[in-house]
Amino acid sequence: MYKGNWKITKTPAPFGNGEWYLYDLSVDPGETNNVAAANPEIFKSMIKEYHAYATKVGVFELPPGEGSRKQLVINAIKGTAKNYWYLLAGLAVGFLTLMYFMVLFAKRFMKLNKK
């Protein structure tokens, strides 16, 4: 999150340690020096603003060991099921019908081979 020349970041594992960092981009555009300890008021203010924003728009933290890719797949499956439930239901009915006729065919085939 940016506020003037200030930026806070938090990078979860496995790419980071999950800690918040504060950078002064006017003197450190490469974001190499965490200045949170030297500027605690700004740091706390920005963290507070981030949490207010996150609550407002529905951002949630992933539990340890979870990744954004997994959550994206889950969201995609939920969205597909919600938007195309009728197609999925039709496919399920079609598959069950196919299985029923395959079982009938197999039973008849077995009876013909026994004679």
C-alpha cells in the first residue's frame, strides 16, 4: 500500500517471512531498507489503513501453507458451478444414463456368452 513516498508490504511464505515492511521510496526506491522501527507512527497508521481497506473490500489472509493459486482454482470451480449448474447437471444425467445402458448391455452380453 502506498501513501505519498511511503510503502508497506507483506510477503507471505514461501516467498517472504509474512512480516510487514515500511519503505521510504523517496530515498530507497529499490525497497532495500525497512524503516518501520524508525517511523513507528507512519507504520502503524498505514497498517491501520490497510486493515480498514481490507475489511471494506473483503480481503482475507490465507492460512499458513495455503497459496493463492489453490484459492484461485477453488474460486474458479465455485464460479463455474454457480454459473453453469444446469450444464453440469445435464452432463451428470447423461453420464448416469450412459452407465445404465452400459450395465444393461454388459448383462445381456454375459447372458449371450453363457448359452
